[in-house]
Amino acid sequence: MFETITQETVKAAEELLSLSKLKAGDIVVIGCSSSEVTGGRIGTASSPEAAEAIFNALDSVFSPKGIYIAAQCCEHLNRAIITERSAVPNAPIVNVLPQPKAGGSFATAAYRHFKEPVALESIQADAGLDIGGVLIGMHLKSVAVPLKLTVRKIGDAIVIGARTRPKFVGGSRAVYNEALL
């Protein structure tokens, strides 16, 4: 089971990487319900093993590219973010240690694996993966663009990708930089 979850996660991350034009130093927010991944209802069947498999798969894709993972906690921690201090060196941190039943198994796995983990109330990420309908939109930059990935599920959880783009300004005579779309 975890081998399949790992393969699906790697494929989804690679697609997100390709479609979102992420580069070194960018941040990708990951919301993940391990309960949904393993066939349960969100918040009811936390699986540290599934979370570990997903974190390791994502890290294997994003880390070599210098892209930071920001793990979204569950609603019990107000969807706080766990990430590397080097991703947000001047951000105001908050004091919380995620746990499987208060923060979620995925955020707990991220906290354990990061070199210097910090918790934040919010972040403005460049792209994201929503694994299991956990609603990552609050942690994306203001213009989010949904991405239709070929990977529709990781385990039993629905997967939705997103990238961001700069806001358009100007009127009918404005010309836009195609590279930023």
C-alpha cells in the first residue's frame, strides 16, 4: 500500500513541478489528510506511516531542486504551517509542536524531518498540493491557478494542484509578460 502511495505522490509532485514553473527558493504548501489517503474520513484515522511515505516522496522531488515544503496543519491548530526556518528567515514564528491528533500526521512528519522546523500562522506559497480536501488556498499567493493533474488520487484521497501567478494590472492597453503567466 505505501509503495503505491509513494509512487502516486512522486508523480503528482513531478507534475506540479513541471506545470508550476517552480524554482529554487520557492515554497510549495502541502495539505494532507492521511485519514483520507488510507480510506478514512478526514480527521478520523490519522496514519503516521502514510504521512511518512508522502513526506519522503515529496522531499525526494522538491529538495534536490531547492524548493521548500510548507506542511499545513489541521484545523485543530488553525491550519498553521510547519516549514524550514531558512524558507522564512524573518517571519514571525508561533510556538506549537504538531501531533497526529492536533496538527496532523503529515505536519508531524515534516516537523520531524526538517533540519530547523518552525511553525507559522500563515504563509504565501508559490504552489501547492491539496491531498484529501484540506483547503490549502489560504496559504497560496493571492492569484491561485488550479492545475488539473493526471494523478487524481493518492491512496483514496482526492488530489488538486495549484500554482500562483502575479496579479494583472492595467486595462485594455496593457501588455503582459508571458513568462509570468
